[in-house]
Amino acid sequence: MSRPISHTSVAELTEAVLAGEHGPDPAGLTVTSAFWLYNTTRLAGGDVTYHNHYLLLRVGDSFGACSFEAGELAPQFCENASGHCLDKLLRDESAPVRTAALDAYLARVRPHRDADDAERVMLPTGTPEVRAEARDAAVAGLLDIEPGAKVALIGVVNPLVAAIRERGGVCLPCDLNLRTTAWGDPVTDDMTEVLAQADAVVATGMTLSNGTFDLILRHCVEHRVPLTVYAQSGSAVARAFLGAGVTGLNAEPFTFSQFSADATPMYRYRAALADGAAA
């Protein structure tokens, strides 16, 4: 299947989906199940507890997912979400709802498991630590960096910090909730600070719902900086920007690594740098 028409923002992509440019009318696709999930994780030997909130929308044989900040979406949303058509949820006032609905639509019309440009990577059966290390090594494996290259990491997980360093990169961590890495490195909450220094960027899929993805994408296009996205949130949404700013994607559709001890698939994609202004 050919890659969809490229877009320059999440809002533009959403309008294109509503206009029927990416497949069937979303008014004809119905949410069968909605899930509001909250989990905490502290890896063995670590001193950081990760707090994760997710909205999941099931449409047929695919799931759409979006992570969100505490208090941003109430569990009661799910009470009436099942049975709604995707066109209504794509227009919802909540960014996580819109993102999950967009992800559900794009995953339904083109599942990762059927994508001919995806490399299927199996996370091994094992402990959370084993699976997290394997996941973050897969993400770092998408980076093509020279020794000493500065890599902006927007959305910090400690095993990914380590994986970047193991490949010779200098990690520039940025996160809204963490203040230091496991090794005591300061973590900034100013995205522009790390983007200005970066030779490459790695960003979480949560940037799709918190309003920062478009800014990151525009910076990377204008300065011809490779952008790798690791996405549980909005993995099919991020895929729509391959070759239009996104150069690498580690897509992890539900079931996520932390919710299973059994082998589960991820899908890696690669694309060339987009044309843009010189740095």
C-alpha cells in the first residue's frame, strides 16, 4: 500500500481523515470498547516511579492509544464512549481523545501488522526490566549517529538514556515530570533548550497529545535534523509523518510491554530526511 499524503501538523492530518482522504468515512467506524488505564512502574534497582495514564479505543481489530497527564481525562469518559463513531471523537475538545481516535482510525485502515514497510521486532518474554531494555535498544537502533552526536531525548526513560550512550551519543534529556536521570543528570523541562543543541531528536508519542509534536516536527524539517519517535501513544499517527519530518518510528501498539510478560510485537519504520531550510 502506498504511503499516505504527507501533512505538516496533527490538525491537518485530522482534517484530511475527516474529509475521507485516508480511507473510509470515520462516521462509519464505531468504537466497540473504551479503556481508561492507570499504572505505575518502578524497575528493579531504580528509584524512579513512572506514572502512566492511557486512553485506549478499540475499533474492530485495532486499538488507538494516547497517554495523558494526571487529571487531564476522567475515567467517566469511558462510560459512554463505546458505541460512538470516530468522526465525533475526532472532533472532541480533549486532545487525548482526539489523538486516540485518530490513532484508532489509522490503525484500523492500515494495521501495523500488515504494513509492508514495517520491520517486526518481538519483545522477549521476561521481566519488566528485560522487556524495557529490549524496547529501548530497538528504539536506539533506529538512530544513525556519529560518536559524540547530541541527541535530544524528549520524554525520558532511563534505559533509553543508557541505550543512546551505548551508541556513542550524548543524551540531552527533557521531560515535564522528571528532574534527574538515574545517573543524576539534570533533566530540563524546556524543549527548545535541547532542540537548539540537537544533532538528532528522539521523542515520545505523548508529544502528539500535549501540543509539542508539531513544534518538534517543524524544527526537525527546517533544520534537517533526524527525528525518531517511540510511540505507544499514537503510533499510527506518528507513522503518517514518515518522510515528512519523522525519519524513524518504533511503533508499539497495544498490548504494551508493561502489560504483558509474554513476547509481543513492535514495528520499526525508517524514512529519509525531509526537505527543509538549511540549519
